[in-house]
Amino acid sequence: MAAMAQRAPYSPAHAPSYYAASCQPHTAYPALQGEVNVDVCIVGGGFSGLNTAIELAERGLSVAVLEARLIGWGASGRNGGQLIRGVGHDVDQFAPVLGHEGVLSLKHMGLEAVEIVRQRVEKYAIACDLTWGYCDLANKPAQFEAFAADIAELRSLGYRHAMELIAPHQLASVVGSDRYKGGLVDMGSGHLHPLNLALGEAAVAQQLGVQVFEQSPVTRIDYGPKVKVHAQGGTVCATTLVLACNAYLNDLNPELGGKVLPAGSYVIATEPLPEALAHEILPRNMAACDQQVTVDYFRLSADRRLLFGGACHYSGRDPRDIAAYMQPKMLKVFPQLHSTRIDYQWAGMIGIGANRLPQIGRLHSHPNVYYAQAYAGHGLNATHLAGRLLGEAITGQVGGGFDLFAKVPHMTFPGGKYLRSPLLAMGMLWHRLKALA
């Protein structure tokens, strides 16, 4: 392998985000050259690919990761940094397919997913500003009333972390805004610097023997008992292939690409706030998220910037000026920031499936090809769970969580490549209007 150079903390190839500007110095991985032979080839250098690589390397397999751009270039390195319990939306809907016990297992895995992140950060001492504490915010009184049932269910699942209902008149102790009707504090969820986590996990994978290649876009895949992955500059031959591209799969595999819709999400970061102002808006330094169809989410960075995100777009068109688009939303929540400068603005694509459950499985047409995608905004924890499940399945540990996810059917979005985004945009507009009724 070529010698490793040290990249400066900011790489112009990353989105111009706060994360790219503040990330740790890290290894620059080489582009693929020539032919590489491994047990498993993974396409995608985000959380799904990196954690699958770690799980497989820890089990003794040889692994190569191909990233088209840079490690953490996609959603893994530019998301809101919120580490929140749960996978999917309304997993009870899958009872007809999985049964009561299967749904219960999904709920337990939604808690396990956060613990995998916790353990990985602790085991390998990854510096990513991991901070515990999260608050669900109710936009309506009925949503606040439903939080009590959420706590009861979490306790029935054996959830070990502290939880607390925050009445409307107490909410200033958590969030300095009069916009909400109460909250649910969860000390088992939290927030972190996602790009530093991805870079740290890439370093862990390399230490475990994984060959990591950046700037190596895949151009073609030859399927068969042995898979041959053609990338710019070389090829990787492997017994098993994992496709972990999520919203950036593009045309690499049409069978999977039709089941995931890329949707734009946006984040702004303020200038560093005075300590008193930071304490006023988020007194307990928690991450927070509201209950709208297109959610607002926010938190403080380690240097006291407010990171404010949301406004998911299904149209495929990003706002011309993200700050101008997002700042009014931020000021509705925190009008006290009216004179605060916005230092960073960026966009990214998340992958969404029709039923909002992560898609984890293998191709029926090619059983040595596995995939993980469509996290619908819960990717920080669900990707780590996907890596664990893929690692277990590829090494022969069948009958676990992988099989549950693989049983759930996933619809191909109608309209083909060019119409599925407008069609879903119309559907989401209907849901927003229904929520306002």
C-alpha cells in the first residue's frame, strides 16, 4: 500500500461544513491501483461501510473499502450529529410480517444501536465530542401527552438510562424557547461530531487490517460466485460484496437504487456564542428535535455554536442560499439569536425508503451481495447496527436481527429515476397539510 500522507484539518472536497472546518488531522488514504483480492469488498466509506469493515475485520476477514470521494464525504460526515435511540418510524406497522416478537426485537435493536456507538467510541478512544443528553420537543399538547407512553414503553424494554418528562412551564430548564408544549429528556441519547467519528472509525478499520481507498469511484460490478468490482484505477476481487452507498448509490445497482429516495437536508452553524447566551438557549447542552413532519433539530457544538438543521426536501432542488432559507426557521425557535452571525451552511442527502425502515439484506439474484441503506434520518445509530448485523450474517451467524430486517419487503418508488422525487414531494406536502389540520 502507498505511504500515507497527513491531510490538513480542512479538505475542499468535503462539503463546506462546520465539521470539515473543525475535524481532526487525519490520514489521507490512497486511490485504488491495480488488483486487490480480499474476502469482502465494501463500496462506500461512510458509517455503514466503515462499521461493517470493523465488524468483519474483528472476526478475521480480509476487507477492502472503496470510497468514491473522501471518508465521511456523504451524510455520515455532514449530518446533524444527533445520536438518538430507535430505528425506523412506527415499527409496530411491521407486526403482520414479523409478528409481535419480531417487532419487539426491532425495538430492542433500536436501543442496542446507540450502545454500539458508545462502545466503539470508548473501546477505540475516538475523539468526537460525544455528549449525552437529548430532548424530544412537543409541538402540540397531544404530542407531549404521548411522551408518557413512550417512557412507559422504553421502561418495559429494560431501557437503563434516565428519562424525564418536562412540562411546558419547566421547559426553559432544557430549551430557551417558548415554541414548544413540553419535552421528553433522554440521557441515553446525545450528540457528537460525526465527521470526526467517521474519520476515527476509518483509522480503526485500517489498524485492524482493512484496506481503505479514497477517490476510487466504482464504475462497474461483475457479479458471480466471485465478485469483481471495477473502480477508477483498479479492481477488487472478493467472495462477498457489500453495497453501502445509501443516498449516493446512483445507478450502481438499479434494483436497490429504486428503493431509496435521496432527499436534501440542510444545516447552518452560528458563530461561537457567548457562554451566557449558549446557556440560555440550551442550558443542559442537549441535542433536541421537534415532532413536525419535516423536523427542526439543533444542538451546541463543542465551541458553543448553535447547529440548526432540518427542512428535508424531496424535490431534488436545494435552496440557492441555505443560510437565508434556514435562518428564519432558527429565529422562530430562538429569536434571541437575531443578531448572531451564520458562519457555515451546507446541504446533504439522506436516503429514505417508502416504509421508513432501514433496508438491510442481501440480493435475491446474487446472495453473496449484501446491502444497507435508507436510514430516513436515523443513520448515525442505525448504520452502526447495520454494520453489526452485516458482520454477523456474512460470517454465518444467521437467525438474528439481520434476518428480521431482510424479511421486510421494500417497495420500489414509482415513476422511475426522474419522477419518484416529485411524486414523493407531493405526498409529503399532503402529510404536512394533514398535520396542520
